[in-house]
Amino acid sequence: MTRLPGFSPQFDSIQQFILTLTHVVWEQKDIGQLADFYATPVVFNTPEKQLNDLSQFMRLTLEAMHSFPHRTVLTEDILCTHSPQFEYYAAQRTVACIQHQGEGFFGKPSGKSIWVRTWADRVCAEGAVRQEWLLQDRAAIILQTGMEVRDFARQLADSRREAGLENISAEEMDARWAGGPEGDDVDGPLAGLIERYLSMWAGGNSGVVPGLYHPAATLHGPGHVLCTGEQDIGGFLSGYRASFADSETHLHHLVVRRDANEPVRLSLRWSLLTWHDGYGKFGTPTRRPVSITGISQLELRDGLIIREYLGVDELAIWSQIFN
């Protein structure tokens, strides 16, 4: 049996497969090799799009490379699990330095160097990616090019209306974020921590749930934000909770890693279907339905969150508010 059943002999781990994909496509810019890494058909999800055709994915990749032709992509972590049938689930988190030198979705080139974090959950089997959920901190790109996310979203909504484009519903957006194989099972204190984390986003909580974060915790949040300590983190999260009504958070997938010489690491893909009905981070309430689709990667110390990488696309939230 090969070391990675179903995959090319050049790959001895799913991590190596994902790292090679990232390097070949995003740094070597060999778009043609996408077909070597992705299945046909493939299901590709972002908070706002679902693609089933690899050629559509290639077009979006080419557009991104035109706008940001020079980039250095650093993989911070890949949390993996697999089924007995060798279906692999890989939750990758990258941080990249990209140069805004071409016109495109983010407007005319600003020439700025931008740091942006991206999360990609992938289902891989028989040598290829079969399904992917991709989330990028687009708010960080917009802010570092000198624009405001709210203004950018309003202009985007106006352009879509002028073009007669239909908007997907919050319910449809929420449903797209579900799917994939069953995640890891947990019980005991770890299950309690996950339940408290999800309830922090729902159920009317105004910020941090006590007993969740380590006193020295850091949160890397949307908009390239860095929060340190429970008070700072709580202030950031309360801006979300003030904007949105009580609702239920849905956990779609969980990866738990307990590797030697590493902290316990978690990756959660989740969503929240809610209403924009309060004054908070997202301005004057509009009563519009909103789906918040997230990927959270957590590192634990002494059973508490010491480090969090929170993936939420704030542009997708603002776009729903203005649609």
C-alpha cells in the first residue's frame, strides 16, 4: 500500500499534497495544473458563490492573479483527518503578502502591499480535491487599499442592481456552507468548550463566554484585526452580537488535532442564520436576513483558547445588508 492511497507517489502525506497545490498554483502561477489537483466535477464554495465547473474556478483564479500578480503565500497550519476509506479532510490556513498592481474586483491598482489571511477546507479523495470551502478576509484587502468595507459593499450592491443581477438569499448562502463528511467526535471538557464557543455567537450573548479564553489569549480577526486578552476580544465580538438577533449557530464540520509537541488544535466550519436588527459593528439595523459563514481555528492551553484565527468575510455580511 502506498503512503497516501489513491494519490501520486510523489505525495507521502495529505499536507504535502496541499502545500504543493498552493505553491504550484499561487506562487508558480501554473493555472493549467489546477486540473492535476482538482477533480471534475468539483464543488467549490465561497460565502457568495458555488461553482461546479473547474473552468469557472480557473477564471476566478486568473482574475485574482491579474489584480495581485506578486504574492508570497505562507501556510500557517493544515489540520487533517481521514475516513477508513481514505477520504481526507484538510483545513488549511494561509497568510499571504500580495501586491495590488492590476485592476479588477478591488478597483484600480493601489500599488499597496497587503497582508491577507485565507482559510480553505478541502475534501480530497482518489488523488484530487473533490469539494472545497474557501473563505478570504476580503475586508483586510479593502481596508489596506485605503477603502472602507461599508462603502465598497454599498457600491457593489448598486452595481449589481444596475446590472440586473439576482442576489442569493441568506438561507441559500447558509445551506452552501454545510456539507462534507462527518467531523471528529468529542466529549468531556473539549465538547463543553466547543459548545460554549458556538453559544458565544448565538443565544443573545453580548461577548465572550466566561471560562473560554486564556487570560493571555490573542484573536486574529476579520479586517486584519489583532485582539489581545479577554476584554479586548470581548469588545470586538460584542460588536457582532449587538448587530444580530438571537439565533442558532450550526457546526458543519470539526477537526481535532492532538499532535505531539503541539497544542490541541481545532478547526470548526460553522454558520449563523440571523437578522440585522441591532446597532453594533454593522451600523443602523435594516432587519435584513443575514448568513454569517465562518471557519475558526483554535489553539488551546490548559483547556482554554490561547490563540484564535477567526475566518469571517465581512464584505459578504455588508453585501447582504445592502442588497
